[in-house]
Amino acid sequence: MHSILSGAIRLSSVAVCVLALAACDPADLARRKVPPPIRDALTFSAQPGGVGGEPAEKPTVTIVSPKDKQAYSPGQEILFRASGKLTGGKSPQPGELFWRLTPVSGEGRLQNWQGDNKKLKLPAGHYKVELTAKWEQPASSSGQQPAKHELTEASSFAVAFVGKGRIRMGAAGLDQAEIAVTDLDKGTVTSKTTSGKNGDFDLRFPSHGSFKIEPQKPGYSFSPLYRRIKFSGERVDLEFTAAKASFTNIRFTVAKDSEEKPQSLCPNEEAYLKLDVVSEVPVVSLEVSLVNPSEAEEEPTVIGEVTDPKAIPSGTDPNAPKYLMVKMPTSWKQHHVKESLRLRVTARDQADSRFSAESPDPIVVDLGVCMTTRAAKALQLYDKGDLESSLRLFSSSLDLEKNLVATDEIQYAAAKNSFNAGLVALESALKSPADSPNVSAYLGKALNLFTDVVRSSPRDPQALLLRGLARQLRGDYVTALTDYDAVMKITPRMAIAHKLKGLALVRSARPGSVDEAVDAFTEALTLDQGDTHIRNARKSALKLALGEESGKGDENAKQVTMPSVRDLFDPRALVRK
């Protein structure tokens, strides 16, 4: 009877709901409409949803701390805390919370733990944190298994040193500029930020070290172009100035009417700067410099300046010059044979604002190429007989070596250039009139150059031979003979060494020198039987040694018929390619 009555009441309730064209809960309607004595005898099955048939609240879990995309200072305690609502609206319990901390960059380590309100001190770096809530919902009836639930939330944060900066533009600031922080040791961008309404921005440094801070915004240029700092944890405040202006198509060419790029820029040589300038305010001056990006302390080398607005080059302005000729400094200090520099152009406009830009491609300064190129041109001039220009260019090539850290490659090139330059100086002396004051200067230069070669290669027989010849022509016969003897110890069968030794012995007029000269000429003829000049010199020396001409022996050594050095050998045959 009880069940029949309950069913009838339910059916009546449903009918009432349908007739009223309103959605309702039959059980709720019965509770409200059925008299208490009968209602207390009824039973109702559980309905889906929350209280009163409302939809159940969706479970949530939230990482309260650390904040997403927040930056924390190294050494600061970071709180890991969660909140949320699970099934039935209950809060998650510590035993239901599982954390996973993953270092994305830096020296941190992977960590996992269970619970809430944990504090950690982390090393600098970028991190990803994942929070997973795991809980069970009790069974709705006996015999059923509890329902297992799992919900995950993730966020990212950084542990970094923080600095501040501002980009000024007139009396206001420039917003929406991107500022990149690059780790110079690793060559990677560690963070980026954007300037706010007043041009203010915050910086993040992952650690101590060297960094480059560079602002960028299309259509704008900045001064300075970027800042390089060595960060050690101290407060950093940077300021940049922006201008609505830009440089484009910055490059060097080998000639004013050419677009060919130079293989290498070389000290004391010319190059042609070409560029385009776009500026709301007319530009009144321009400064051109080279910057070595590998230097810890940036020191731009100024290679050109323009203070006349009409002389500022532009490829788009038909009334402006198309190029600016610049000359590299005579002295150029660098630490490697080959280095890549940046060409920087800095402008000042009528409002006294400054802005800069750099060439997109590096500018190569390869002193090895410079030395080789100049030496090759010097040899070409030597072949044409222009000894003065050849010697000047060889000297210029050798000056480059003074600006380099000595390496085997550089020392070899320098020794070759010194040897060839010595040949040019020696021939210049031989071709000059005997009474010319230039003879002594040429011989002194040749002596120094061959000494440089011997210093780097003590057993170089040709360098020893030619140094001896320079000494002999200067009248220093004793030291010349020392060089010739050193040659013979290295290469005993070098005929020219015996010939020059014989000549030096005759000229030295020391006791017994004529007899020694005869021996030297005899050995030379053994090695080169066809040399008639040495044969005649030997014959003349032999007669003097036997006293057949005056009986005065060595005192009349000048009577020996002496060939000229040019008769004995051609210095050009010894040129080192």
C-alpha cells in the first residue's frame, strides 16, 4: 500500500509539472505539496546535481604562489602554495597535492614533493612548476568503488637579478620598445621585456656576468645603440635616448663607383661608406667608427666624421653625396690575425638628439690578408723597378706585424717580408751612386731587416749571407766574415758564400787575408768552375800572395782585381714568393 501510494503521488506530481509547462523536480514538489504524515513515509532516490537540483560546482585547483611569469631574486624564499575546490566544494588537503618543479634553464634541479606551503631558495634560472591534485569521491551506494579524480595546473617563473631602465624621447618616454638582454659569454638572449607608457622597463639578469642590453623598435634608433655591462649583483639603472629615425643599407665598398665589398679593411687604407638616412629632424653631423664586439670594455675607433650637413651621404637623396671616403687608422691594435668588427654610424640631428645603427654584416679586419696583399703589391713594384715605392709598401706591411700577438703564422709572414724588403734595400744601395748619402741609409735598413730574419731563423743561410753582404758593403769586414763562416757551417757548398768571403778577405787587409782569399776563391771555383770573374780575382790574389807584383804582400791587397757584387749574383733570384 505504501509503495502504491508513493507511486501515485509521484505520477500526479509529474503531471502537474507537465501541465504547468515548467521544469521541476518531482521529489522537491512532493516534499513541498504532500502533507507531513504521508511525506515522512515516502523515500526519494538521489538526483544528479547539487543542492536543490542545481549543477554541481566544477572542481578547480590553483597555484597561488609562485605567481605565473613572476621574477624572484636569488636567495629569496619562494612559497609554493595552492588553493581550490574539489568535489562537493571541499578544499584540497596537503596529502592530495603533488608538486613537480622543473628547471628550464640555469643550475636548478628537478624536485618533486607532496603537501602545501613549502618554501624553497632556488638558484638563478627559469622554472616550470606543475601542481596536481588527486582525490577520491566516496561511492554513492554500497558495492560501488570510490571515483578517483585528478586535476593539474602549471605556471612558469624566473629567479633572476633585477635592474631598471628608461627610454627617453624628448620630454616623454618611448613605449612598446623591446629590450633584449643577451649573455655575452653564452651568446644567447636570456630575457626580453617591453617598455611601458613612460619608457620605463625592468631587466632580468639570470646570474653575474657580462650582458648586452639592446632596445629595438621598428622605425626608431637609439643612443647608445646598446649597453654592455659586467653585472655582479649591484643595482643597475640604464637610460637610452630614442629618435624617430633610422639608417639603412650601411656598407663599405672598395671604390666610390663600385658595390664590391672589401675582402678586408686594412690600416692606413681607404674605404667608401654608403648608407641611407631617414629622419624626421634633419641630420647635422655624422660619426663613423669601428667596434670590436669581443672586447669586454667597448672602445669604438673613430675612422670618419662629417660636420657639414651637405656632406652627409645618402643613396635616396638626389642632392646628397653618394659616399663618404674614410681612412683606417695607421695603427690598429687587435689580438688576433683576423677579427670581425661592427661598423657603427652615429648621427646628431638639429634637435641635438643622437642615434646610432650598425651594419648588418660584420666588417672583417684580417691583418694576415693585409700583410699578404701589401707584400704582393710591393713585389710587383720591385719587378717593375720602382724600388722606392716597393720598399715603402714592404715597410707598411711589416708595421702591421707590430700590432699583432706573435704567432707562428705571423712570424713566418713577417720573416718573409723582412727578407724581401732587405733585398729591395740592398739593391737600392747597389744602384745608387757611390757618393750618395742614401747608400748608407739603404745598407743600414738592409742590415736591420736581415738581422730580423736571422733573429727568428738563426740557421737561415740566405739571410746570413745577405746580412754579411750588407756589412761588407758598409766596410765592416770582420762581422761580414763571421756571417759567411756561419753560412758555410750550414751549407758548405754554397759557392756565392765562398766568393763573397774571398772579396771580404781581400778588402779586410788583415795579415794573411790574401792567402785566405786565395783559398776561398779556389773553393768557389771548385763549386762554380765557369765564373771568370772569380777566376781573375783568384789569379790576381795569388800573384799578390806570391809577392810577384810588389813584394809588399797584404799591404797592397787593393791591387787585386775585384769583381762587383752585381757581377757575382742577382739578388732578385733570391726573392721569396
